Amino acid sequence: MAEDNSNGKNGNRVGLLQRVKAGVQEDVQSLKTDMPAKAKEQVEGLKDPTKTQVFTSIFRHKHDDTPRNRALGVLSNVFLHLHPAKINRDAVRYSYTWGMGGITFYLFIVLTFTGVLLMFYYHPTKVQAFRDVLYLEHDVPFGKLLRNMHRWAAHLMVIAVWLHMFRVFLTGSYKKPREFNWNIGVLLLVFTLLLSFTGYLLPDDQLGFWAVTVGTNMARATPMLGHEGPFGKMMGMTPYNDVRFGLLGGSIVDANALLRSYIWHCIGIPIVASVLMIVHFWRVRKDGGISGPAQVMLTAEGDKPRRQV
Amino acid sequence: MDWKQLWEICSAPDNVPIVGMIPLLIFYCYLAWKQAKANDDLIGELETNPALAKTHHRKSWPFRPGWQKEVHVWPFLLRIEFLATMIVTIILMVWSITLYAPLEEPANPNLTMNPAKAPWYFLGLQEMLVYFDPWIAGVVMPTLIIIGLMIIPYIDTNPLGSGYYTWKQRKFAIGTFLFGFIILWVSMIIIGTFIRGPGWQWFWPGQTWDHNRLIYEVNRDLPDLFGIASNAGKAIFGAIVVGAYYVLGGFGVHAFFRRYNPKDYKRMSLLQYSLMQFFLLTMVALPLKMLLRLGFNIKYVWITPWFNV
């Protein structure tokens, strides 16, 4: 320090202006040399997006075509991990499963999607409901398509559930260790029918009104719990306190029935059915994946423990 | 032949799923039968050739040594699932664009629809209302159907036929299920949809629905045929007839079952055996009661002050 100040001048020290000038020159130079290099790097990097940080943060493994990555692709994905990594080579044959369980689930998703959209336009009240359907049919963009798709998907789902049950029965897939899952499936069948049935009333037209009237009139005849059923009168049942009253929120199909139908249809049953579906899918995996096509058993082997494949 | 009437029924938007379901069901029955036949042929061959049974891969699908027994879910299963969702979406799209969901007049409790039909999947139960009182058709039967389905895995003691299609190894189980599903459930729905017209009267396909048609039918009760007039007598007589049906029918099933199904008979516990008997006889009672009604105009078999069967 002392040396620098010896001649009383600034000596060979560079002035502030010069320093700034040199700095700016350096910056300009770096822009000229670094940026093209970086840009090149960037473009190079885009050629393999799987190496980017965004990609690796989403996907937890490489996208190489190796058995390991094929397995990881299924196992490390929350939606796909319902599946095992590998399955019986014959299980992918359509003729065994008919794909009906999966189609049922897909239809449930379609119905949830179209259903939520329909809910934006629908008021479950006696005056509004029918008008809302008319509005959907005539004014809402794609409203008609939406309503049609919701209805036909519902019908298709009922058929798909039946066919799924039919296939499961014909392949003996309810047998040990899948007894419990068959029971969950029966409950899901019931809830599918109830979902469809509760939706029937919602347009509040003659078709739904009379279908639900016919349907719930049967509840009057419930033994002990309906006012027209065996032993109903003895249990003190009247049209105003029996099981039908509880279902409809009244003694006739009216505003309360519409609201109850709506809540069961849009909230109550979908939640219960979703929970049961979770159990159903979980148990499919836990019980050893889909049941077959398994190796055929001979009569003599029937009484022995099952052969391990 | 009223083609217009027939077309009106078949083309009613809500009936289209049923019209579609019939060929679908036939196709899947054929698909199941084809595979059952192939497996039964293979089983027959292996039963007579123990040496082959030891080395055979035990499936009717082709398999060669060196082939992998399992395949990756990604892509072999996922591509099929993806394809299935695409196909279902296309079907739904086309269906929703071409066919409009029905919307009748606004709900009007003062104007009864004739015929007032339940949603199509419940028409089997509605058809049963002709033959049984509402407490049986609307409450007891659905309950028994659900319970009956749920206990299937627990009363079917046959270890054979788990995970593959077969007929010869499970004749009784599959025969019973087909009887319940095809004869009692699906064909009742078909009758309810295509045959039942105004007043829930029987109109053959192609017959004009005559809203003024009256059928003069005198329905009798079974005790009347035997000249039993007193209420107590009717109640006791009916109890005896129904009891006798279950006892004699049970005996008949027993005689049949232990002869033709000796292995299952031996494996079944008392509880399993009696449950099987009860549900089978109750199921068979439906067509018997239909026969009594349609063939002999008999309304009730068992008349009591509280309920009628």
C-alpha cells in the first residue's frame, strides 16, 4: 500500500471509467462467446429430453428400452402400479377376460367426467330440474352430446358389469382365494344398478318419475318395514314413517325425492363405490393377480393342494 | 304383424342397449363355449394319458419350450387397455351422436304412464310382480339374489375349473348359473321389454299394443281348487304345500346330487349343502310359480292373514 502512494499520484492505477469500460467489454465478449455455446448446449439437450431436470423430476427412472425400465415404468407410476410388472403371457388374450372389468372401470371414469360437467348445469329442484335438461339439450354447447353420453355409458356399464360377472363365474375365478373379492364384486354390481337407478329420476320427466314410482312402491311392501308389507302394520308402519318414506323423503316422489336421488347419485354412492373399487382392485393383486388362464387341473388333482405354477 | 309397433319397441332409445346386449351375450357365450370345449378336450386327453399330463403345459393355447411364461405389462397389456378405452370411446361417441337420450313430458303424478316400466335392468323383478306379491318380488327376491350370489364361493366346493373355461368339470355350477342368469334374469328382462305392453299385458312381438284391451281372467287360489274355504284351513294348506315343495324338492335334489355329483356331495358340509338346497329350490320355484299362473291361472298357493305366497 505504501509503495503505491510514494509519488503522490495515482500512478499506473486505472481510473473508474476505464474499469467500467473494460468490464462492459468483457460482458459483451462473454455474450458473444458463451451464449452461442450455451444455446448450442440447450439445443443439444433438447435432443434428449429425458435428461432434462423437468423430465427426471417427473419420471423417476430412465426411459431406456430395458426390462428393468419397462418394469419400473409400471411400478413407479401411481396409476399403472395397480398392474404387476409382468403377467402370464396368456392373460393378455382378450378371449380370456373379455376386458369387461377394465371397461367397467373406464366407463365409471367416463361417467364421472360427463357427470361432473352435467352438474354444472343442473339444479336438483322441482322447478329447475326439467328446465335444466331442456337447456342442456338445446342451448349448452355439446350439452346434448354430454347427456347422451352419460346415459349410454351408464347403460353400457350395467351390461359390462354383468358380462364381467358372467366371465368371472365361467372361469371359476371366485374360487379360493378370491371368495372375498367376488363378494366385493357383488356389492359393486348392486351399487352400479343403484347408481343407474338414482340417476333415472333426475331429468324429472315422466319416464323417470314413473320408473322410480314403480321401483320405490316395492319398498312399501318390505316385510316389517313397509306399511303394506307383511307384518308392517303390526310394526306401526304408515306411509309416513316406513322405509319408502325414508328413501323418498316423503310419501310421494316429489322435491325431496329428487334431492335425495341427486345426492345419492352424485355423492353418496360414487364414494362408496369408489372405496369398494379400491378394495376390489387391491384384492385382485393380493389374491395373486387375474385368475388365469391357469393350467387345467385333472380330476385326480382336485383333492390335492393346488399346483404352484 | 305390426312392424311399426315392433320397430317402436326395438328403437326406443332405452331399449337399444337390450337389443344390443342380446347378440353380445350370444357372442360371449360362444367365446366361452369355444374355450371350454378346447380345455375339456385337452383335459380328456390328459386324463387318459398320464405321461403326457406330466410334461404338458396344461393349456389349450400353444406354447413352446423357450417361450417366456410371462410378458411385460408395459407394453403388452397396457397397449390392449389403451386400445380398449379408445374403442369404447369411439362406440360411445357414435352412439351419443346418433341416438338421443329420451326425455318425456315433465313429471306429472296425475298422468300415469301406461305401461309404467322400471329401468330395463330391473324389468326382471317387475315381471316377477305378475307372479308374486310385491314383498316377494320387490324385496325378498332381490335380497335373496344378492345373498345367493355372495355365498356362491362358499358353497361351491369343487376345486376344479379355477382360472380356465370348462364345462365338463363344473356342469352343475355352470348349469345353475346359466339358468339363473340367462333364463331367469335376462329372458325376464326381454319379456318385460318386448312382450309386456299396456296394463302389463302379454303382447307377442309384432302385435299392436291395444290400450283398451281387456283380458277376462279368473285367477284362482290353489286352496280353492281343493275346496278349502276357511282362513285357517287355507293357511295350513298353503304351509303344507310350500313345506312339501321344499321337503320333496330337497329330496329330489338330494337324490340327483349324490348320484351325479358324488365328490361335491362328499366335500360339502351340512351348512353348505342346505344352503345350496334352499337357494336352488327357491330359484326353481320361480318358473314353477310362473307355470301355475300362466298355465292354470293360479294366483296364490299359500294364503294367510298377513301375507300371501
